[in-house]
Amino acid sequence: MEKEINKSTVPFEATCIMALSVNLPVLSVSDSIEALLGYNPHEFLSGSVSLKSLIHPHDDDIAELLFSPDLKTSTGSFNIRLRQANDKIRCIRGAYEKRMVEGSGIFLELLLQDAKSLNRTLDNAVSSMATLLAIMDNTEDYVYFKDRNHVYTGANQLLISRCPTTECLADLLGQTDYDLFPEEHADNYYRLEKKIFSGVKVTHEDQEYQTSQGRKGWVDNRKYSINNETGQIIGIFGIARDITDQKKTEQVLTFLVQRHRMPSDRSFFDDLAVFLGTHLEMEFVCIDRLVGDGLNATTLSVWHDGIFEDNVTYALKDTPCGEVVGKQICCFPTGVVRLFPHDEVLQELRAESYLGVTLWSHDDRPIGLIAVIGRGPLENRKLAETTLQMVAVSAAAELARLDAETALHRNQEMLTRTEAIAHVGGWEWVVVGDKVTWSDELFRLFQLDPANGAPSFAEHELYYDADDMQKLRQAVEAALQHGTPYELELRITRRDGAVRTCLVRGFAEMGENNIVVRLFGSLQDITDRKQAEQELAAAKEAAEIANRSKSEFLANMSHEIRTPMNGMIGMAQLLRFTSLSSEQQEYLDNLELSFNNLLSLINDILDLSRIESGKLLLEVADFSLEQVIQEVVTSQSASISQKGLHLTTTIQQQLPELLRGDSLRLKQILLNLLGNAIKFTKTGSIDISVTASPIQDKKSVKLRLAVRDTGIGMKPETLSRVFNHFEQADSSTTRRFGGSGLGLPICRKLADLMGGSIRAESEYGTGSTFIVELPFLVSEQTEEGPDMQNQQMPVPANGSALNLLVVEDNNLNAWTTAAMLKRIGHISRIAVNGREAVDMWQRGGFDMILMDIQMPVMDGCVAVSIIREQELRIGGHIPIIALTAYALHGDREKFLADGFDGYLTKPVVIPALVSELERLKHLHGTVI
């Protein structure tokens, strides 16, 4: 034993003799034991401290060797770890000897030496390898040497810098791992080295370590034996490669896999926030969903110093999160609080570092973000960025899943609400097993309890009308056999006895071999709809009856009023052909004025009715704007002269020669406005101005027509209602100036119908201006010159008199029409009804027929149809003019379709009568 351990070279050692019996009593121990382990000798001798209990648990193999009474190995050396009184581990190099003492048993003598105080046999060998030292200091791996007693004899600077208590090689030499690292780490390192010293040439393990900043890391620790020339192991050569980033990455993958496999009480985002905060050693983590236009975010999880905070919605402006959106990664490793001074969270945290990543949808839209914030600088930026990019994919998928789940839930709620609103429920019937499923709304419609389940198809007969159930069976049978869909209106009886009408739809789902495996469809309660349809149909019928009644009333009123007026106006016209005194002439003028006013009122009422019923159609034809204005002005020239008013007409130069539109309605509007201006202007002037502006590439023009007068004007309250029906300034206006109050409302409705507008400007006591704006097409034709009609009463040339048959049941009207015809040079005979007219026509001798419509015995339409039918057999065609008081829209077209050739409305005016006779005469030839 003396020979194996040279005590003269080991100043730090102790000896001990123990009996290998029960409790392993210590028989003697050197005083140096206290310097070696921290316990005084008396504590060992008294048994209060057991040397065996101080042995490191992982060295139980050495303890078994030493304290076994087996004498096969009576002497030897060993390395062991003993726990000192200060609870630290000391590495010991020892030697032992076991002896048998007669009568006393087996004794164990130990020599314990501090491993660090022994000579380091590798010091000179390592220091002499200059090339190796150069390689060691230029590698990114940790490189070290240890002697046979686990004591460092050399290392590169990288390892020295990573040890918490060393700065240079001198600080490391002579130390063990228990002097440099936490005990649990040192235990792992020592365990591998024991394998080397036991004869394993190479050991390898991924092991944890702790940095000088106290952070955890991992190394791939590989240890190799160093042998002398005789093959004895004299030390260890170790290489440790830092695999912290790799391990951290593996932890991320492990978390993601386990999180999806194992249930958790927290949401995915809460678990992810905790993991990121812990894994990256950051104090604040938030995971957000982008909302609205991407300028705001709603937090899904907020983890702050180990505590979850409430979720909030916040604006991204002036925050680093706003910089993240749309980028793959965004990092501020230092100074983030100074870069974003308005971010309250950063200020509160006193944040130094920030890292964020965008969450992307499957169609590459930013939908969220993850942000981690630390109070210290970001040390491993690459690892942090890799970590966030890895979890971002799963987080985006989870967010998309949540959004889809939310949308699905919202759609389900919407479907449920829609079913309730529409009174429609869904159903399905799995044919095999006769399993029927109903939606909640279907149970509500039948007033059945869902807890009892849906009735089978056979039980449906309890709820359907017997006849309707038969229809349903037939439809279901066709669906089962051929897959034919069906839609039926069936009556059901609810639990409360109420009978409801339902629309039932069914569809088939085919399985293998084209066999129907499932029917599905819907049932909708349409009772209210059916009732509403019946009420609507009844209301529509009532409205149509009322409308027909209104039309018939207007037609009858028009007929009844125009019939007597025909005689009166006709007589007045005939009086013009007699010799009249000046007084009689004045009476006749007043009479005709009264007739015209009455006729104008009738026409206004009919026009208003046609407009409101949508039956007034616009004519489209070419016309000269100047000629229209001239005709309107000419028709009112007598009234203007009579009141001594001054009229000026200003028409913009370069207006299109011809416009295309309804000139008659334009005349009607202008005539109404000019008539009002004359009526309400006692003295002064009236000005008509016309301008136009091109629209739509000069293919159309907007005509602006203004009529200004210096009349009585209007107050503001009057101006606001001037276009209302039957309204004038006040009752005194009606008394002073007359009128029905229909002219301006008709003008407005006509302007609207023509796609234009009308408005009024007025100042009480000064005058009024009415402005009309109307669009017209520009005609592609050019004006060939004015068509000046002969305004004198036409008289046919000699030899051109016509033989005419007048069919009229009213004696006055018949006599008046005959007198008019005579005055213009024609010969006429009278028939008092349609039957008499047919008889007289059959006898011949007539060139034309003027036929009244409404007559006793046989009306005019029936008479015409008889004449036309007989002409088909015998040949020939006699022109027939409808001479009628029916003057509503569509009457002319109706009569022409019934076989008439012409149309004149009562009261008949001689110019119109002459014009129509001449038209038909030229149409059918001079000799008829």
C-alpha cells in the first residue's frame, strides 16, 4: 500500500481503519479527516457520522467493493466521491487493504487522498502539444483533458469562458466538475467518466449545462480514454459540442406534437404562450387575431410574468406589432421601448427586446400575429426567430380552425334562426334501420318533444291528412325506387289539433349499386303564406275591379260630357259661317272660350288619370323646336294682345334643327306654363327662353325652357305646394283667375315621365319663373322647311263632294255633324243606330261612313264587324270613321283594330273633320 501511493507527495490525505461488521464501526481515523471532509474524528469514532453514508449514491459499486467481507480482492485503489460536511462533493483517490484478525474479524484500512492535491500526470503532456492547443482554441467545440482522478489538466478558452467561476486556464486547472458546475450536471459528467475508467473507450451523451448567466443549455458530450505505452488509462480527452439550438428546436416540435395529441384544460394559444415565454425566457407573450382592416388586433392569449391577462382589442398603430403585420418576421433585439415611446405595454414592461411573426391564412392573407417581449436584450436571435416561425404555422392553422369553427357555429345559429323565421325544418330517413332524424324546428312545427325522438315513417300517418298521407307514400315510394325527388303541399295536424299547410320536399341519396340508402329534405309551414296569397289574390281582384270601374267611369263621363258638348261646339262653329253683328261675334267668342275652358278641364282630368295609372305613353318622332314654340305662341297671341302684354322669345343659336321625342307633350307643358303666365300677369311682359346643352357625345341634348312673367308672383308657402293637385295660391286666386289647379301637377308628371324636371322660382308681387329641363334625342334628319298648314276653313273643289252616311243616335249631334259636312261641301244622310246603318250601306251610294260607337239597338263596333264580314264575301271596302266621345288612351288603337279606318273625338272640330276626310279620300282614291 505504501508502495502504490507515495504519501510524501500527497499532503492532503487521511487514513481510517474500520471493522467490516454490523454498522461498520470506525476503529481509528487520522485527525486530517476533518480537513478532508469537514467532520472531526470523534464524529466517526462515535458512529454519529458513517463513512459509508457519505459515499455518492452513484458510487455504490465502490462501496460494495470496500465494505464487502469478501477477501478475494484484499487490496486495491479506487476513485470515489464523498459528500463533505458543507454538502459539497469531493473527489477522492483511495487505496484499501482488508485483513483477517484472529478472534476479531475482518478489518478495512483506507487511505483517502484529495484528487486535486495529487500530481497531474497529464499537465506536461498537454502543455507540450502546441499544435493541439492551437486547434483547441480555434474550434467552436468545448475541448478538455482530465487525469485519472477526474481533475482538469487542460481546456480550451471557450470552455473556460462558459464556466461560471473561471476566467483563465489557471482557474480551471486542478478543479473537478463539482467545483465548477451544479452537482446534478457534475454527476452526469462523472458517470460517463466512470465508464471510461471501467474500460469503455468512448462514451457519448446529450447533457445539460448551465451558462455563466444561469441559462440552461445542452451539449453533445463525448469522452475518450488516454492510455500510456502499457495501455493503462491515465486520463480522459473530452469534446462537447453545444446543441442547445437543436435541443430547443426539438422541444418546439415535441410541444406541438404533444399539444395536439394530449388534451389540455387550457386553449392551444394559452399553452403556446406559456411555452414560448418559458422556452425563450421572455417575460411577455401575446397572440393576436387581426380584425377589421388589419389596423386593429384582438388578443387570443396574453401571458405576462407567468399570469394570463384578459383579452382586449387594441390599435396596432405606434406599436411594434403594427410593424410585424405582413412580414415573415420582425425583430428588435435591443432598445424597443425607445423606438416605440407611445406603446404603453412596452413602457410598463420597461421592455428591451421584441420579436414578432405574422400568422398567414391558406390564401396568403395576414390573419394574426405572435409577439414575445423581454426586459433584457435578445441573446439568441436566430433561435428565437426559428422558434416563432415554427410555431406560427401551427398557430395559423389553429386560428383558421377556430375561425372555421366560429363560422360553422354562426352558420348553425343562423340556420336555426332562419328555420324559425321561415318555419322550415329539416329531416332525414336512413332506410336501413328505419332511423328518422328531425331538426329542432321540425319538432316545434309539430309541437312534439325532441326528447321522445322523431316518429318513424310509419308513424307519420298520425300527423298527416289521410288523403295527403297517400300522396306522401306514393312520392316516397318513387323516391326509394327511382331516386325521384318530390315537392308536395300537404296538410298536417299538430298536437294542439291545429291544421297547417306545409310544403314538403324530399331527395334521395344513392349508395352502392344505385340503391337508395337515405332520404332527406325539408318541411315548411306555409299556412300564413297561403293565407296571404289568398288575401293578395282577393285584394288584387278588388283592385282590378276598382280600376276597371274607374276606367269605365272616366270613359262614361268623357262620353257623356263630350256628347252634348259636341252639339254645342258644333253649333258655335256653324255660327261662324253666318252673318253676325259685332255684338253677336263677341257673344260667340265668349261662348267658344267657355267651351274650350270646359274641354281643357276634361282633358286635364283624363291626362292626370292616364299618367297616374301608367297608361300614358310617349310618342317618339322628329319635330322642329322652333315650330313647336311658334305654334304655342300663335295659339295664345289673341289673349296676349287682348291684355296688352309684351312677349319675347329667345332661342339659343345653333340648336339642332330637329329633335326627336314627344312634341305633343312638350307643347302641352309649354302651353300650360304660357297660359298661366298670361292668366296671372295683368301688365308687363312675358319672356320665353330656350337653351340646350349636349349630353352623351352630342347624340342627345338637355333642353332648358324657362317661362318668366311679371305677374302677381307667389309667397314661399304657396311656392312649396304649387305642383300639388287642385292647389292654387288661395281661394281668392281661383275666384279671380279661375282654373282647376291641375295644370302644373300635370306638367310635373309629364316632365318626370319624359325623364326631366320642372321647378319654380317666384317673388311675391314681382313675378314668377318656371324652368323645365327635358332630354331629347338629336334627329339624324334635316329640316326641309316649315309645313305651313292652311288655317282657313277648307272647301272641297267642284266635283269632289262626298256622299257620307252619318250614324248617330243623338239628334242634335247628328244634325250638327250633317250641317258641318254640308258647310264644307259634302252630302250626308243620317242613320240613328248600327242596324239602320248596315241596312243603308247595303243599299249602297255612300263614299264613307261616320259611325258613332255607343248607340241603342246596335252599337257602332257591331255594325262595323257586320259590314267588314260582308265585304269579305262580296268584295269592296268602305272607309269608316269612328266618331265617338271615347277619348281615353288606347281607344283609337282599339277602334282601328275593330275595323275602323279613322278616328275623331267629340266634340268634333271642323279642321279635324276635314283633315280626316281628306286623309281617307287620298288613301282610298278619289272615287270611293
